[in-house]
Amino acid sequence: MDAPQLHIAFSDILLQKPGFGALLMVMNEQAPIQVAGRHGASSVSSIELKPSERSTRIRYAIRDIMLLAEQAKAAGKELVRLNIGDPILYDFQTPRHIIEATYRAMLAGHNGYAPSLGVEEAVEAIRREANSRGVRNIQEIFVTSGVSEGIEVSMAALLDPGDNMLIPAPGYPLYEATLAKLGCMPVYYHLDEANAWQPDVGEMAKLVNSRTRGIVVMNPNNPTGAICRKELLKEILNLAARHGLVAVSDEIYDKLLFDESEYVPLASLAPDQPVVTFNGLSKAYLVPGFRTGWGILSGHEQEVAAYREAIAKMLRVRLCSNQPSQFAVRPALEGDQSHIALMVEKLKKRRDLAMSLLTSIPNVSCFTPQAAFYAFPRLEISRTDQEFVADLIRQTGVIVVPGSGFGQQPGTKHFRMVFLPPEETLRKAIGRISDFARNWNQ
């Protein structure tokens, strides 16, 4: 019997010379696999590559929803995007001094590999800002390709397969996806909608087990826009201390605060405890495409020494973060901040408009966000929020994300939307949501 063969027809683009054929012999225990050029085709047997099991567990609702959006667009619907927290998609502009700093860095030749932990200028600027906000005992600062990479690096350095971390529900779905990639488990602690989306630390304590390694706090929270109260942050730190856990604090929206809301960096409350604080340029400094974020590891030096080295190993393997954009960190943190006040003023007006319009819709209620640029309206419907959002996109072209993609109390239904667009766009989009909700078969 002939050995099974696999035929791959290489294109002229790859081969570049007409009539050029290729033969690749791949040896294995069973038979060689023949690979032919575009001349000399032969019958072959097909193979199907099996993806990893971990990939089947990964969900990312914010972007997964775009398949429905593309279908609606193909059907002729005008899309109104309220799904992605990217201010640059709307009428916000990157401050000029941040762009110029990056440009000057490129002209100065900073276009090669950077130190794995980050460019010294950027690292020291991050350190100075953290110190100014009360963060002490900083043992390491590491610059990453957005906070997203920082999350993965810090978790990979901490967790073994089968370990778990406490993460908030609702919360940013990247944490859940990262845990899935690492073969670890998310353990959800629910935020109380009736109590301004605050955590119940008593409930959290009951969730800790022998495989728990850390607690994630998102403050301000995405998707609710809630700020965690100082006394509850202290209780979370006490819980982490009792069980020897790392506290992970995602603070990327810490400068986009409304109504003089009190915000406290978690690490400033416990200088001797292991805390990893994440932040970056994407949101407040309006450069999400720069992919410039950072992590700050603080705590007692001896207690975090091994974890510090584990993070450094992970960072060395991936080489470095984008070097030119790191030269925007110091000008951003220490330069002109006037755009932040203007941004917050604009966002507050849009938040207030969105709240007024959303809460006028039957069967819709919404906590007023204290920070960031997200709203998380609650739906009193009999069907699922996935069905609500899918039909909304198909029928109106308004793109929001189902609340189930962020985690929520069982039995509750929500959707997340951004209030980044101009007032005219918000009126149009929420008007469509209102008309749809009033006529939708619940």
C-alpha cells in the first residue's frame, strides 16, 4: 500500500520563479510527506490540526461580538460602535507632546531592543509617580506591551496549572482568558450592584482554598465604572495577608474620575504586602495603539524576591516592550496634563446624557459610573442578554457587549456600552436601543 502523502501547492508569490517546484521530506515513524510545487500535483490525504484544549476555553466577549457586527453591516445596517474602550475611535486626540517624544526617540536611534524591564527613563518616571501617590517598597517596575502583557507575565510567573485566583464579576474578561491559557481557574467574587458594585469581603474569604494564589482588584472597575471604597480595599489586603496571597490591582482608569470620587491606590495602603499594580498610557494618555503599560511589584523585599526573579525571567524570554513608545512615558506622566481635565469634563457630560437616556427606557436601570467611560445597564428581561445584544446588533446596528461576557450575578442580565462618542452619536445610538427594547419580544 502506498504511503499517505500530503500535497501543498505553493503559490508563485512564494516561489517567485515560474515552474519552480519544491520537495520537502518530513520524516516520521510512519511515512514521508511529499510537498510538491504547482507542477506535479498528486492525490493526497487530508489532515486536520487539532487545537489545544486551552484554546477552547478562551472567550473575549468585547471582540467576539464583532462577527455579528460584520453580518449586520453586510445586511446594510449602519454600525454604531459602543463596544470598545478606544477613545481614538471617537473625537479624542493624542496629546502632541506624547507623539513628539516618540518621534524624537526614533530619530535619535532608539529603534532596537530595549532592556527587558524597560528603558531607564520610563522606569524612573513610573517610580516617581508611584511614590507621589503613596506607593512604597517598590521592588520592581517592568514595562510591558500594554497592561495585557503585564497580566499574562505576572500570572505566568505566579501560577501553576490547577491554581486559581479570585477575580471580580463583573470584571475585565482578559483575566479569565489568561487564566484559561495557563491551565488555571478563575474563582469569581461578585460585586454587589445594590451597593454601588462593591465587593463582599466576607464572601471572598469563603472562596479562598489551598490552590488560591492571588486576588485581582479592578479599581476603577471595567465594566461598571465603580470605585472600590478605601475601607473595603483594606479588608481585601487583610484577607490576602492572612492567606499569603498576592494582590493584583488594575488601575488603568485611575485618572478618569468623576464627581470628586475618592480613589486610593491599593499598594499605598499596605507597603509591606506583595502587590502588583498595573497601569499604562492607553486610556488617560490616549495612545492604546502604543501598547505601553507597566507593572509595579511592591512589598517586603525578602517576601517578593523569588516572585520578582520569576517575573524577570518571563520578561527576558519575550525580549522587550516597544522601545520608541517608552520614551513617551516620562513626558506623559510629568508633562502637560491639561488634556486629562478636558477629557474628564467631556466624558462627564456624556455620562450624564447616557444615564438620562438609558434610565428612561422601560426595564432598564443603571448605576451611575464614578470613573472610566463604561456603563453597565441592567435589563429586566426573560430572555438572555446574549439574545438581547445579538438581536439589537442585527436589527439596529448598535454594537454593545452582553453582560455575561464580563461575569454577573446568576439570574441578572446586563450589557456594557461606552459613552465615549459625541452627544449626537449617543442620542442616536441610545434612541435605537430604546426603540428596539420597547418592541423586542422578551
